[in-house]
Amino acid sequence: MIKNLQVLLLVAVVTLTGFYSSYAQCSDITLESITNPGPYDIDSYSESDGLPNSSGYREVTVYYPINGTPPYPSIAIVPGFTAGPGSVRAWGPYYASHGIVAIVIGTNNRNAFPDERATALIAALQTLENENTRTSSPLLGQVDIDKFAVSGHSMGGGGAQRAAVMNANIKAVVALCPWLPTFNRPSLDHSAPVLIFSGQNDPTAQPSQHADIHYDVTPEGTDKLLYEIKNGNHSAANNPAGAQGNVGKLAISWLRSKLNNNNCYCSLINDELLNNPATASTFETNVSCQTLSVDEIDVNAQLTTSIYPNPTNSYVTVESDFAISKSYKIFSLLGEHLVSGSITTKKEQIDLSQLKPNIYLLNIDNQVFKILKTE
């Protein structure tokens, strides 16, 4: 215990020496860090390997990282009209190599319309939730059941949007050249952040009749990004290698930003991937990125606020002269938002027991305190 504490204290000294530059710039999050494939080794399994059957879909494969740090976020992916899971299978290994569990499914009826594909996606997410507790599952205890996303191609993309309407537990959507019936404007009233890809020359789901409408109908209060791939056809986003790899990079950045609340990836999208992209004929977004800048940070400011005990292995107490309720957020040193809440009394405890031993930053109205969490 004492040795571990000494190591963490040494890390604190070294890390905080370069804190201002690394935290403000998110230096470890770059275009090179989201390559295809990602940093993790992967494995997969299906029903022939013991994955329980489901009446909601068929032809299922689960892809997962084997040397990452669980629990992992997850995404369910479904193909389009008349297509099998092979048409979108390349996404499974790609997501897994970046630390996201992916379940790629087919539909019971390949002619199924979007709402049926939506229910299939929801069933697939239920399978992953069940795998988190199934004793013989390779994913036992490794699935973060609070971080589920959905994706699909064509009618599957429309189904992904509709799934978010049907199930509020879905936290993000990646729609690949989505299709929904055009005889009436679809109901897409949901709060799950949605990334929409379309193909400029798509003859099947013309952007003006489908993806553009998806973007417009999704509520303004929902984070959304529409990326029209230059000269792209209906399959332009079926593979993360599409648009010279920008399709995969955008998808990973979107999910890391929205599922993991990591603003470093949000900045990567806005400052890099959407900075005059050569592979886009057009794009549109309502997303702005909020990060703590150097000018906003006063590390361990002493504005009548005390944080103790520090180091701690469980709780910290915040004692202050706050006259009104104050919000707080806890970040990793790379800017990943991990915990948030409110301080409503002059002396209040914050539970850190679920965090791993490391250095964290507690932000209370732009006062930032470094906290050392021990075992």
C-alpha cells in the first residue's frame, strides 16, 4: 500500500509538471491514435461458440477487445434491406480494436423495414447486457450497460434512429446512409447523439430525401453531425475505411466523445476531421466542444474550499462557504469526464470508490483540485 502510494505520488509530480500543456491540448488524442485497426487485440464468438440464441435476430457475431480495460461500451449493428451481416461486418473488428464491443446481427426477415430492424438492434443490446452476467460468457463483467450505441446501414440506419426513439437507454447512434419511408416525415424525437453518413451520389437513399431529412427532423437539442461523403454511393460508409478512413475516424471519435464524455475527441472532430475535409461534399453539425482551457484552470485554488482526505481510497469531503448549489465534475488527466454531481451543502462527500487508483481533477465552478485516489 505504502509503495503504491509512493509510486502514485511520483506520477503526480511528473504528470503535473506538464499538466497545463497536456490537459489543454489532449496531446494523446490524435488522428494517428484512431487508426484502422486500433490498439487492442480482438476476439469474436457466435452462437456456435455458445452465444445464446435470440428470437429477435439471426446470424450474429460478437467482437470484443481482449487486452483493453473493461468495462467496455458497446454498439449493435444491423445491415440494410435484403442484405446480410457481411455487408457491415468490417465495423465489428474495427470497433473492438478500439475498445468497443460490437454485436453484428442479421434480421429474421431480410426484407424487414426500419422499425423491425430497430427492435432487432434493441434485442441485440439486451443480449450484450445478458452476456455481462452469463457465467460462461467471454464478456462476463466486462460490458458497461450504461454505454450502449446502435448503428445500421440503409434501412438499418433508419432502424438505428428509430431504436433510439424506442429505447431511451441508447446513448449514441451511427447511421450509415440511412433510409426511412419518405411519404411522411419520420419521428426521430430522441436525445441520443447521432452521426449520419450519406453518399453524395447515392441512388438508393438520396441525401436530400433521406439523410438530410434525418438531420433536420432530429431535435435541435440533440447533438448531431451530418457528413456527406464526396462522390459516395449507397455503400460509402459500410466500411470504416470509407472516405480515406475518415468514416471510421469520425465514428470512433463520435462514440468516444458521446459514450465516454471525452471532450478531447469532440475537439478532434471539430478541429481536425471537420477542418475543410477533402472527403466531404458537405457537412453540418450543431455540436460545439467544451473543454477546460489553461485560462480557466486554477489548480488547487484556495477560495474558501477544503478537500480532504487527500490522498483517499474512497470518499473526499468538500467543505466550503458556498451559499448556493454548485455543480462538480471529475476528469481524468486526459480530459475524460468521469463523474458529475452537485454540492448542495457547505460540507458534502463525493464518492470516488468506483474510480481506479490514479490522479483525478475535481472541477467545482472552474476551481480545479487534484485528487490522489489510492487502493
